[in-house]
Amino acid sequence: MNKLSQNEQKLLVAKTAVDTLYERGLIFSGMKIGLGTGSTAMPAVKRLAELIDEGKLKDIKAVATSFQTTLTCEELKIPVFSLSSSEIGGKLDLAIDGADEISAENHLIKGGGAAHLKEKLVEYNAAKLVIIADESKVVEDLGTVFPLPVEVIPEARLSVIQDLELLGAKCKIREGVKKAGPVVTDSGNLIIDCLWDKVDGKSPVNPMLLEDEINKITGVVENGFFTKKLPLVFIGKSDGTVEER
Ligand code: 5RP
């Protein structure tokens, strides 16, 4: 059998995860659901819309984690609410999203799409978090290959970089693609991408400690380590299978 491409793995895992969650009663009519951002999350949103169109799901209330997700929901006619609206009331039944790196402990780096602020807000307030990813996202340890995104208020960019360097990070302000200058997030902030050098062949990063340490720096809005809510993870593989862990 031909190996599935990365994009095919994303489509496979998105559909399999949504169908499995529906069969298990974790996606159900009347639920409040958080919807992630990126090229794996979007096919999951589309599968959810298909289940709505097929009449299998009714009265779904979604909270979108980015402008991208809001636009997709509008296109697919999935009703979107603010997390703090009276319809949602600040808490969700479940959230589903992609990831950039997934460690052996199911700790994550997210924010490749610069959406980790709202993603964390939505996903830490969901009763259950489901992460869907292709197999390239599974790593031994975090922080040395895919950069950790740190969202900062623009005025604080240089002071925050100096404090991140004291934590051992090499920092770069994220540049726009087909847009001159830096990426500006959905909340009007900048992204500093941080990478650590391996020490003795291993990452020096302790994501559980650094998630808190980085957020203590004045001017940091949120970082892309997700260690405080352990997700159920679905991995789409090149051999056409989906692993759950
Ligand atoms: C966006 C994210 C995405 O979930 C992450 O970047 C994975 O993206 P993709 O599914 O496109 O590979 O955290 O901020």
C-alpha cells in the first residue's frame, strides 16, 4: 500500500477522531464545543458540519479559537459564540484541535498558527481536550525542533526577549508571509518564537516549569506549552492507521 502523505494523514485523523467521538457520545446534540485552528482542525470542523447536515447532531454551540475558525464555521453554518456569552457561560464540554509537537507524556507545543492564546483559553476551559495530528508531530521531547511561540504585547518585545534568553531560549520575532513586517495576532500582539539547543543530545526544556515561568515575564500574554490539561490524542499515520493514546 502507498504511504499516506502528511496532508492525507491530517484528513484521516480528523474524520476518524470526530466519528469516534460521536460514536462514543463525546460529541452530542446540544453540546458546547471548542474548535481549534490549522490544517488538521479545519477538516474536523468540516466533519462536524457534515454530521449536522446529516441530522445526526443538533443545537451545537461552538467557540472558535481564531479568525480562521470563525470564518470556516460561518461558511459551514455552525453557530459560533464567544466563550463568555450567556449561551456558553465560560465552560465547554469538549475541545478539539491540532498541535505542533506532542511529547511522550502528551505535553504539547501549539501556536504554529499564532492562535495559542485563544486555543489555551478555550481548551483549558473544556471538560475534555482532544488533539488530532499527523505522525510528524510526535517527538521525544519539546522545544528543540519546532519553536515555542510566545505571544507578547508589542511594546514589551525587546524586554521579553532578554528575559527569555535568560531562560536559555534563542528568540526570533515571527515575520509575516505575504505581509511586510511581523505577524500580528488576532488579539493585536506579536509572536516571539523560541528554540533551545540540545544538551547531551536531549532537550534542556522542562515544559511544565517553563509554561509557568514564561508567563511570569511582564508583557507576555501566553506561551504555547500545553501541560496542564492532558489530552486524548489521535495520531494519523502514513500506514493508514490511527493511533489513540
Ligand atoms: C495553531 C495551532 C495548530 O493546532 C498547530 O499549529 C498545528 O497546525 P496544523 O494542523 O496546520 O499542522 O496550534 O495555533
